[in-house]
Amino acid sequence: MTFRIGIVGAGFLTRRALLPAIAAADDLRLVAVLDSDEAALRAVAAEVPGVWSGTDVRDFLRTPLDGVHVATPNRRHAEYACRALARGVPTLVEKPLADTVAGGQWILRAAMASGAPAMIGYMSRYNAYNRAVVELVRSGRLGAPRSIAACHLGHRQGDWRNRRAESGLGCLGDLAIYPLLTAADVFDAAPTACRATGYPAGDREQTEIFVEATVWFGDERRLQVESSFTEPPETGVSRYTVVCERGLLVVRNSWAMDSGGSVLVCDERGRRWLRPEPVDPYLAQYRAFAASAAGQPVPVEVGVARGLRDLRVLHALERSVANGGVRLALTGGQNP
């Protein structure tokens, strides 16, 4: 049976990653795309002949759809996700869940009222290298994880991610979220406290283009992360190191949009590389989405309740930046 997907948003993510993922699978099909930018719609239609494309959300939702993927700027996530859920359509929302905590709460309430499956687009959780790291750490062979040092840097200048009204979170929501997700998986715990500094701090119009932060997980386990939009164009840095009791792992390029990555293990046996079979993270994400739409439970780690918890952490980091790096306690329960 073919799973029919409608995408809200015809921008870079859709053209660079989502269309190839769908095209690679015989049982997935893009049937509709919605966007206010007609040039972007024409670009998608040129790649996917016969797809419905338009600017009217009512016409979009009247198209026979098995699932909706909301891939818009952050401030539109809640609007489109809630409209799809109100019609009982399974919905996948790109990260972060929304631009504001209130928007994330709106999505969660809509999902609970609808009963339709709702997921958050955490594609990095499907990357084979990140999964290999979590599997090795949880095996206990390296002892308990103690700390993670991460760096996720990119280039954004003059686009919607730099504007508070459209993004809400800047480099926190665009890049720093990936180290946060990885740390929660590696530590198998919820964040309990955080502090951060960055620039600009507390600006109501412009989002942060640089943030350095520490997030604690229960005890002394911590994530230290640097994130920024200040790298040269076409240049990115994606790297993290997990320090365990009896070894460490050095991971590179596993938060990128493709299936790439590398994992170096250093322990008493020396140095060696983990070599998992690469997978397209967006294709794997669509497989999980289709399975949930077919009746399987939404995995907790990609449910919208987890997305809301992570959104609260991101906004706590933003508040810490605005208040000179003050340490803030976090609430929201345990890692299910």
C-alpha cells in the first residue's frame, strides 16, 4: 500500500532532503505540496510531475492524504499542524515543535483531541552513527557516560531563522537542538538544569547567532555545546565527544541532512572505527511515520510531548542568555 504524503512548505529542506527520500521508496508518494511562494511550488512540481501544488490550505487538506509533514518556518508549525490534526490526518512536524512554548502546547492539545498520530521531525535520531553511539554506550562496555562536548556550527544570514518573529530561537532551535537530543539519548535522562551565554542577548527582533551552553542531566552528567550561524557559507561543523568511565567516542557529521557520519572509539583496546550501515535519516523517519499512521504506537522519543519538553529547554536556554548566563532549573519529568 502506498503512503500518500502532503508537505506544507516547498523550501530548501523539502527540495534538498524530503523529495529524494520519498522518491527512493516505492511505497511512499508525494501527492500535495502547499506554500505561499509560487516559484517554490513550481520548482517542486518540476521535480514531481502530477503533484498537487497550491497556496490554499483548504484545498490542500481536501486532497486524499495519509499523512501531513509540516516543514515551514517555525512560527507556522502550530497553525498547519493543528489544522491537519483537526481533520484527523497523521501529522509530522519539523523541529523545533514550534516557535513558542504556547504554540507547542497548542499542537499537543490538538494531537490529544484528535487521536491521530503526531510526531516531531527529529531526523538525527535515525542517523545510523548516532544510533550506534547510543547502542554502544547503553551496552555498558565503556562504562557510564560522564560528559558530552559538542559543536554544531553553520551559516545563516538574513533569512527567517535570524528573525525572532519567524523563528523564535535562532541557532538554538536550528542547530543546538541536535546535541540536546543526542545527549538525552546517550544519558537516557531528562535535562534538569541549564545555563547559556550568547549574542545578541535578549533582542526582541533578532535571534541569537552564537550560543555556548551547559545542560545538566540529573547529577554531574552534562552537555557542553557551542552553536552558531557565523561559519562561512557552505561550511559547517558537526562534532561531539562522549566521555565515558572507560573510554570515549568522537563523532563527526552525524547531524547533517544526509546519511553520513563517523564514529571513533578510544578505549583500553586502542582506537577503532564503528562502521554501521548508513541509512537516509529522512527516509527512515518517513518509514516510522507511516508505521504510526498504520496503527503502531508513536515512539516516545519522537512524540510531540517530547517535542514540547525539548522546546521548553530551548526557551530556558534563551532566557539564560537574556539574563547573563544565569543557571536555571528545568522541570518536565523523566525520560520515558
